[in-house]
Amino acid sequence: MSSLEINNSCFSLETKLPSSHQSVEDSASEPSGYEAKDPPQDTLKDVDDVLEKPKDIIQFTAKKLSVGEVSQLVVSPLCGAVSLFVGTTRNNFEGKKVISLEYEAYLPMAENEIRKICNDIRQKWPVRHIAVFHRLGLVPVSEASTVIAVSSAHRAASLEAVSYAIDSLKAKVPIWKKTWLNLNLL
């Protein structure tokens, strides 16, 4: 069994083996110069200090999406999992070369539908934060058009919620996609 103790910027990893696995060397005294210290009291936080209200973050933008920034929005000290879906523009469609995709949306209705999806997710799984970002306008090949991030205490809930979110978004949200193809035969 391992435990990691973090004090300010010092890290200490302690591994405890069952007594049958310990050798004489494992039970030797601490190395010279070692001094055991109690963690500073200001590093011990009460659970109430880290409680936070669940957030649903929805954004439509013409700007390039940052997967890292969207992911960071759902990070929580109460959660051990952040699951992501990133939808990107691929370079082909039905054997034809794709230049880019172009998205447009009826924003008031699209935001409302995504809020409903977030509410559905919260009814089905114990998740903390949900972020749904969708790009509008032209999205070149390899760039993200959709980033969905969900945090939860354990991975199963966030993985299932992310899958549900993208399936529901594609089925219910009024977002339209136009595919721009290169039809030149060279």
C-alpha cells in the first residue's frame, strides 16, 4: 500500500508492505539526517472549505477551442475523474477530401437544449461539473468543433455522462453542419 503526503512543495512517498514481504533492510532505522515533521496545520483543510456548487458551463464560439482550458473548468478537489469528448474535423467524407466544416446554431434554443441534457445527466449520474463547448463558423481539418468535459468522483459516471452528452447533443440540439469539399480531381 502506498501513500503520498504533500507538504507545501515537499513530496514523500511511503510504501507499506505486508510484514511477510519486509526484509531486514526494510525495517532499518531512518537515514541519517532524516527528521520527521508533522504537516503544517494550514495545509489541512476542512471538507466545507472545498465544497463547491456543481456548474454547467455552455459556450458557443467562433474561436478555436482549447481542450485543456475546457478540461480545467470541470476540475474539482472532490473528483477523481475528468472525462472528455473532443469532436474534430476529419479530412474525408464519403471518399471526398474535406477542407473544413461550417457550423451554425439557433443559439437560444441550442443553449436551452444543452441545459436539458445537463439536467438529464445529473438525474442519471453523480457528476460534479459539466462543460459543453461548440465552435461556430468554419472549423478546419484536425481542429475541435466540440469539447465536452465532465467531472465526477469516479470514472464510470463521467465516462457514461460524456457519451450520453454527445449522443444527445447530436440528436436534439439545433446545430447545423455544412461540409466544404475539395472537388478538384488532380
